[in-house]
Amino acid sequence: MWRAVDRACSNRSYIKEALYKMKWRSKQTNLPPSPPKLPLIGNFHQLSKRIHHSLKDLSQKYGPIMLLHFGQVPVVVVSSSSLAEEILKTHDAVFSNRSPMTTAKILMYGCVDIGFAPYNESRLLRKICVMELLSVRTVKTFKTAREEEVACLIERISRSSSKGASVNLSAMSRILTVHIIFRCALGQKLSNVDGQNRVADLPAELMSGLSSFSFADSIPLLGWLDIVTGLITRLKKTARKLDSFLEQVIEEYNSKQQQQ
């Protein structure tokens, strides 16, 4: 009798295991096509420095929607305009969240800013941003500031050209963007701020830091390499610069309010 009970139990466990495998396999069949991956690094070996070219080549082989693994992180890549519209327009609320990255945690105060905060928590902030900062009326009010900064840029280019010096348009475009953002956000020219060169370089440092590769995000087992490569030290240094700049802005605003 005990043998019969044991056989029945073992058969039951075997059936459960078989059903679980069938269910798991059925889920796997719903996944997009995926190129072969390597242990630990996933599909990183199939990406070149020009990632967009690599993704284009892979999409031509595996279709407009495919599954890649950046280390241990699954990533769905869409290269079709109709699918992109479906994701970004029809089901935008489902895809609005961003995974918290190591760089954003350090530079963006634990991912509480509009760009990296969870969708439900940042909806009000985004609504205020669109209505108060990006509305047609607000954009028109900054027309004079934009025109003045563009005129200054043209003047700098003209002076450099008259002297026969080369002009780095990429660098000047970045400086122009910083100047316009500074005037629109703070209501004053960057040239009137102490340490303007340091402030002008801050946006570039932020963008460089946010776009840096972190082992902890893709391969958690190798997260300690972020310290070895100096990434964490560099991010914290940029974060301190940002804190110092924002504190300066707040102090200046409070002093003006007290004078009024």
C-alpha cells in the first residue's frame, strides 16, 4: 500500500513539474525573436560602438521587434514606426516608467526628478511642466531671450571668422543651449553669474554622467567594477557641483525676496 501511495505522489509531482514546464515553454513562445546570447553578458558582444547601426543590422535579421539581453537585463527593441506609435501613443502609460539607474540615483537625488521618477508619482509634475513651462504662451514669452542669445552666438562666430580662427559649432551650440536654459529658468544671463565657466560645463557633465555605462545596472555581480573604473567617484563629484550650484541659486532667490 505504501508503495502505491509513494508511486501516486511521485506521479503527481511529475505531472506538476511537466505542467509547469509546458506553461513556461508556452510563455517563452510569446517572446519576440531573440539572437543567441552568451552567459552573463547577454547580447553585448553583438553591439559595436555605433549601437544604432548594430540594432539596425539585427532588426533586419530578427524583425521589427526583437528581444535582446544587455547583460542580465531583457530589452525589447522596436524598429517599426507603427509599433513605436502603438507603444508611445496608444499604450504610453504602460511604458512610461524607467528602470532606476545607478547614474540617475546619484545625479538625480534618488530618481525623484521628472525624467526618472515612477510614472504615477511624476504625473502631476509632468502636467505642471507641460502647462506652465512648455505652453505656447510661455514659449512666446522667452522669444526675446532666445533671439538675444542667438545674436550673441552669431557675433562670436563672426569675430572668430574675422580672425581666421576655426569655429567649433558643436561646442558653441551646447553653450547656446545652456545660456538659453539659464535665462528661461532663472531669469538672468549666465555672464552675470560667478563661476560661469564652471556652470556652463555642468550640463555636459550631467549628460555624460547619465549616459555612462554602469556594471551594476546590467551585470549586478560585477557592480564593484563601477568603483574600480572611477564611475561612482566621478558621479559624486558632479553631484556635489550640482548641489553647490542649486544652493547658490536658492540663496540668491531668497536674498532678492527679502530685499523686496
